[in-house]
Amino acid sequence: MRRFFAIVLSFVAAIAFVGCENGGEAVITSDAYVKSDEIRGDSKNCAVVLRAQQGTSYSMEIIAEDNWAKFSNKESRTEGAMDSTDKVVFIYFDKNASGESRTAEVVVTFSDGKRFDLSFTQHSYDSSIAFSREWAELPVCKEEKNYIFNSHYGTMGTKSNARNYTYCFDPSVRASLWVAYPLHKSYTSGEGNRNNSSFGYDPKVDDELQANLGRGSYNGWYDRGHQLPAADRKCSQQMMDQTFYATNMTPQQYNFNQNKWGVLEGRVRNMVCNDTLYVVTGAYFGGQHHSSIDSKTTDKSGNNCPTPTHYYKALLRTKKGNIGKRIDEITDASELRAIVFWFEHQNTGDDTTITSADCISVADLEEITGFTFFPMLNDSIEAEVKSTKVASEWGVN
């Protein structure tokens, strides 16, 4: 009998053990990895992701020549315990303007004996870049030809410092060559009212370099044409007011502005998705003027203001519109779509037609303008994404 009960108890214990292993909380296997092992030269941190059973302790050490990378404690070593099964530990460093890539090793050791030898490489930062942000819409901003680069920020919902737009201003034409901005439904609805906005100088650029548009439009039949449309920034009055700065204006033939170009602006707004739509609107001054367009006009102070020969909108977004990934995290070109709408500046009358003949690729635009667009694209897919121009994906035949 005793032997029988012993066998039964052993069987019950075995069942309990199996239940704990399979039916209870899963055992977490310790793991560690660097979120990205290729770091941009202008980045200032990277993330090491730890995964282990709650309560497991860990230690980390950075091995780098000249000790250029540190933890938040400003040391090359740190330790702690897992207060949950997942944890992110950041490593900090300065921009790398050395001209050469640099590599740091990271050794992670857990109290359960698991060890991981990791590494990441920070590439060199091009010091000729005026500024860089982790924003997918930004073209490369190289300091050349006296261009002026600035960004504007404003109120959006609970954010008091949300990005509005960035521009490349060319004093020689008193206008921006491009204006780059994100577009999402959070930007296009709200209290902003263009009737409460006033045209005026951009406070970030010397007044004498800008067109004087505060007392009326350009002379002749040219509107104060927004590059970032006011209707794209209804989220707050502050955001909308900033779209009325002279740095966001170009002399745009009024029929073209109010008809064909206006229809394109509305179509672009209809292309927003749960993911962000990234837009670069540009004015091109390097081509042949259409016979219906003067080569220049004047502002209200009599300053010469050259007229663009072409206008464009470069667009980039995910195809599905709801994948929730940063652009640089996407390594499958089929997940993205890009296109450029390229228009000759002319008196188009009442015409609002937009066809596939108005579409070129981002690669084509780069060849024409000399600018590099959407540099955040992953290197492995950049060429493929930039070479596409599937008009039907953007509702154009």
C-alpha cells in the first residue's frame, strides 16, 4: 500500500512539474541585441535591447577606442536588474565628424551565465550638412550657395513644439527651393483659420532677403503661392500662421495656383494614411520659362523676384498606410511607394487635369535639381524606391 501511494505521489508531482513548465508562466531565455548595428554619423545614441526573466541581474561594458561611447551614468560600465522581461539600455555619444567610421563593442553578461558580445558602427558625419533631423521628409541639407535652412515648430494637440516644416531658402531668388513637411490627419483638422492669418516676413531670415508680401501679392498676375498649403495645417492657428511666411511663398501664376496646383494640393491631402505621408514641395528656377510666364516679377518694395519655371511635389509613404514602422526600418521596397508630380509653370487657365504624364520618379527629380531626397531610406532599397513612379498607386491614370 505504501509503495502504491508513493507511486501516486510521484505521478502527481510529475504532473505538477509539467504543468508549471507548460501551463504556467513561460521561462524567458536571456537575450541581448543592438537595435541597429549601423548608426548614422549625426546620431547621438543607440539602443541595446535586453530580454531576460524578471529579477535577472546584468552587467554591461563598452569597449571603444578613445572611450567615445558611454552609458547614461557617463561610464563605460553599468549594471542593473530586469524589472520586467524587456528593457532598453541607451548608449550615448557625439556626432562623428572624424571622416572615418568607428566601432564599439558591447559585452552583456546575465546572472544566469548567458553572455553576448555585440558591436555597432557609427559612420562618419558629413560636416558640410547644415543640419540633420531624424525626419523622413528632409532632403540632404548641404551648406552651399548661401542657402539658408530653417525649421518651424508649433502647437499641435497637446504638443507645444511639434514640427511644422523645414525649408531651403535661396536669397538670390527670394524664395525657398523646397519646403519639406510631414502630412497626417492630425495636421489637417483643428482650429486653424486662414482668415486669421497674415502674410509677412519669416522671423528666422533677415527681412531684406525676403520678398515684401505683407501689403499685397507680387506685382502682375502672380499669387503668393504657398509651398506648404495653409489647409495642410489646420491643427492650430500658430501652425497655420507660419505657412504665411514669405519663405513659404513663390510668385505663382494665379490660374495655375488656383486650379491645377490647387487640385493637386487637395489630392495630396487625400493621400494621408495612419502612417505619415512625407512631402517635399519645390520650386525650380533652372529651366526654360513658358511663353505665358515672365522671367521675373517684383514685390511691394520693388525687389526683383524671379519666377519658377517648374513646380513639384515629391511624396513618400508606406503602401498599406498602417504598418507603424519608421522609414529607415523598412528593408522591403514593396512596402513603400514614392512619386513626384512635376509641372511646368504656365497659365493653365481653368484646366485641372493631372495625368501620368505629370509624374516622374524621385531619381529623376534628383537628376534635375541636384538635391538628394528622402535620405532616410534604407540603403538596401533606396535606389529601387526612388526609381518607381506608379501613377495608379496615387490615383492618377
